[in-house]
Amino acid sequence: MGKAFDIFVSSLVMFFFAGYLNIHSDIIGLHEPPIPVTKEVEEFWELFTWVVFGVLALDIYLKYRKVRDPKLFLKKHWLDILMLCLMPLFAGFKIAKLSVKLVKGLKMAKSGFKAAHGAKKIGKAKG
């Protein structure tokens, strides 16, 4: 069962990263995703991200129970731990990307407000 579960987890992680890079192809410099992405696929991927995170956490838990020595566990399964730690980081990239869009939108709104306010002042000065 151990080898089969490891193969399953590895396949799941590879599928996740391939899909993540397709959905967020702009991260690697592509303007369009190689495979078209619908809104439903993006929503599914949000849920799928946390499913993969849960499976990785379960995998690490089972591996730790088998070893029961923290030093040996870290030495032997550091890559598994790294993958688990990267999952929230990838979710964080999406949050950062949305934050940048929000900040840009707020700056545009501020500029528009300043322009409208300046035009209003000019209109009052002439009248």
C-alpha cells in the first residue's frame, strides 16, 4: 500500500503543478494558457488545491508515524515537507496577484477622483 500511495501522491502533485502553471501561465511569461481555462476550471482548481494539500498532509503524517524520529524524518522526507509548505505559498501567489490588481484599481480610482476634483475647481474659478 505504501508504494501505491506514494505513486498516487506524486501523480497528484505533478498534475496539480501542471494545471497550476496552465491556469497561471502568466507566471512563466505566457500571455495565453496552453489549454483554455474556464471559470468552472478555476473554481475547481481552488478546491483541488486544498484537496492536494490535505493529501500531502496525510502522506507526511503517515510517514512520520512510520519513522517516529523527528531528525530521521526531516532527513528522509524533507522534499515531502517542502511540497506541503509550497502549497499555501502558491495560494499566496494568487492572493498577491489579486492584491496587485486591487492596488492598481484603487490608484486609477484615486487619479480619476483627483482629475474630477481638479476639473470642478477649474469650473468654479471660471464661474
